[in-house]
Amino acid sequence: MAATDQNQPENLYAPREPIFPRRVMGKFRNLKWIIMILTLGVYYLTPWIRFDRGPNLPDQAVLVDLANRRFFFFWIEIWPHEFYFVAGLLVMAGLGLFLFTSALGRVWCGYTCPQTVWTDLFILVERWIEGDRNARIRLHRQKKWDFRKARLRLTKWIAWFGIGLATGGAWVFYFADAPTLLTDLFTLNAHPVAYTTIFVLTMTTFIFGGFAREQICIYACPWPRIQAAMMDEDTITVAYREWRGEPRGKGKRRAAQPERITGAAGEKHGGTSPKIPMPGMPSGVGKPPVLELGDCIDCNACVNVCPMGIDIRDGQQLACITCALCIDACDDVMDKIGKPRGLIDYMALTDEQAERAGAQPRQIWKHILRPRTILYTALWSLVGVALVVALFIRPDIDMTVAPVRNPTFVTLSDGSIRNTYDVRLRNKHGEERPFRMSLTGNPALRIQIEGTPYETVTVPADTAKLVRVYVVAPADSAPAEDERTEFRFWVEDITNGDRAHAESIFNGRSN
């Protein structure tokens, strides 16, 4: 029987133990509430903000118009050929994440990450319905499903599903006119893609925020692994002052003393001086040596409020999102036992080492302003300035030219050579504009627009129009040695005189 047991493979998978964070109050918890309200408010309400752009243009302030391949952000309009603006914003977002992580640790994860924000909201709803930590633990451990447990769970799941549905619904409103799409959704006239997107986002929000929670941060998100390269010993993060808190001990084991000196830093703290007799010392011979306890009373308040279920006293960990709720919990306990706050606090690892050695920690700005953060700030600012300059200098008219390659040129009956080009004209104004086309580079070449004897074409408001254009070289033109002639297309807005150009090549016989 023993041999059979030895041959059985070891189970390397540990089933997840649900985490039930305790309610906590404090400045960091209040900050998280404020950030949650702001971020969720921006997400849910932004599609409903109106912005008048004039006739023939959408009045939704923020709109990703996939049908017309454009992005609207208040007065800014991004066209497909201007995707470099989107790429630049993504680069700025990445550099900003690097900057804040190197300076302040995982503040993105702890305060503004969507997984954190929605999980906080789901935990709040769970607490409202099922009670605080102890009540939720008792309900979880209750094996028998009676009416009360079924009612509480069903109520909670319905509330979670409602939040997920609002989340998925808000997302699709960014891609179409929100009031119109809302009506179409309720009348079942919306596109199937809209319903599919809402269903997928509803279920992912429901599962990630309600059930997976910390597992998304630990196993699915790559950032905990990447952040190690962004941080160093000068990064400000949530940490435990081990020199001050250890050794831990319960308050009831403490002996009253008027004053004690805690830690190597020589910082004096008033109140009792807890001491325990050293083990192995003989009794009855004078006064035995004692071991002084630290400020940590091992109440586990920091563990009970942690949404990741970790113990910050064990040091820096991959699962820690630096939400700082453990700081609020520990400060509350320190106030109750008459000890100074800051046993758990935002600090750099170099500060903890300095305090342990009796030195003063560095000032905050010296941790933030260091070569790494200065480099990230400079790169972030450089990209931002470049995008702003490019935004203000971009023209209101634009054109792209694509030569028709099959055939590269045609010889007409009179002996002249004709090349064909597809020219896309973009009118970024709010009204239609007449555009005049011309070319320079070779005076023998002449231009002709398909379907009209004129050299002008009208482009509707805020539209890109594709025009077939012919460039013809007279029959008596002397052939060039390489049979390729460079020239430049020009387009002029007749209304205000704005001009744009594009380079191209004429194939065949030409001067």
C-alpha cells in the first residue's frame, strides 16, 4: 500500500482560497474611493457628452467612427493616415507607466488599473449585501445552501451582472452615436457585433471582478513581471519597517515600562516597554535578561484588509499592488495602542536601511528626481511636444497619389502617352470645398480629371474623395533616356488658397 502511495504523482495545484478583505478607513482608502468615482464616471459618462462640430459631422465629443475610419476627440479629428497620433499616445502611455512605476512603484495597479477599480466596486457591492469580512467568511464556509445563502448569493450575482452589463454597454457607445445606439439596442435593431461585444465584456467583467480578482493580477497580467525592471532601491513603495516592528508580540504579553528605545535608529517612543524573558535563562538568580518586543502586535490587520491576501511584513512580493490599504489599517492600530504611525508606510528600501543604521532617510524629491525618472520624463515630454506640434501644423487639405500600374502607360491614337493615377483628396473643413488640381516639374505634361473637362473637383465636407486623374505627354515630346519623369501633383483650395502636394513619376516618353 505504501509503494502505491509513493507512485502517485504529487498534486502541484493548490485550489484558490477566496479572499474577503475587511473594511478599512483612512486617507489612502478615501483616495481610492475618489479615483474610483472619477475613473468610472469618465468611462460611463464620456460617450454622452455632446460637442457641436457643425453640419454633416457627428456631435458626440469622443467617438471612434470605424465606418468612416476616423477618431473624434472634442475639436480634434484623427484620420486613418494620421495614425501616428494614436501610436504617439500609446508610446506616451507606456513611458508614463515606466515613469510612475520607477518613481512610486505600482501606483497604476493599486489605484487606476481597470481590474483594480472594478474589483473594488464588486467588493463594495459584496460587502453591502453579505456583510463585512467575518460575515462573508461564515457564509462561504457554510456548506449547506439554505434560503438565506441562496438569496444573498443570487442578489450579489445579479448586482455584479448589472455592473458588467453597464460596462460592456458603455464600451460600445464609444463606437457609434450613443443615443441612437441605445435605442437600437432596446428595439433589437442594433448590429449583431454590438450585442456580441456587450456580452463578451459583460461576462469578462463579471468573472474577472467577481471571481478571478487577484488571480488576474498574479497570473494573467504581465506587468508584475515587467515592473521589476522599472524599480530599484530608491523607488518609493509600500514597505514594512521591520527594524521597528520586530520581534512581534501580542499586547497582553507586554510588561509596563515608562519608556523604551526602539530599533537601531535610536528613535524613542513613549508608552509601555514590552519585554519577554530570554529563553533558557536560569530563574531566581537576580533579574533575568529580557527581549524587547517591537511595535507590531501581530494583529494581522494589514493582512485582513489586503485585496491580494498577502502579508506585507514578508517583504516585497509580486502579488503586492501597493494599494496602501495596509497602511491605513496599521496606522489605525498604532493610534489605538499609542504608538507612532508609519510602521507600514510608503518608503524607499534605502530609507529603511538608513533608519535601521540610525541615519535620517532621504527627502522624497531626491527619490523621485534621479537619472532614470528624469530620462523617462524627458522622453515622455519629447513625444508629447512632437504630437502637439504635429497637431497644429497639419494642413486642412491633404492628398495621396497612387499610380495605376496595369498598364504603366498607354499610347493614344495621336501618339501621346498617358499615365493614370488614383488621387485621394481630403477635405477636413466642415463645408464642401472646390479643389483645383495642377502639376509642376515638366511643362510638356498636362492634367485631365476623369469625367470632367475642367481641372477642378468639389470635395464634400469632412470627406476623402477618390478621383481618377490622367497625365498626358504630347506625341512630339522627345523621349527621355530612362523613360521616367518626376513631377509633382498640386491641389489648391480655391476658397482660401491652401495648397498641398505629392510627388509622383510619369512613365513612358516624355521630356
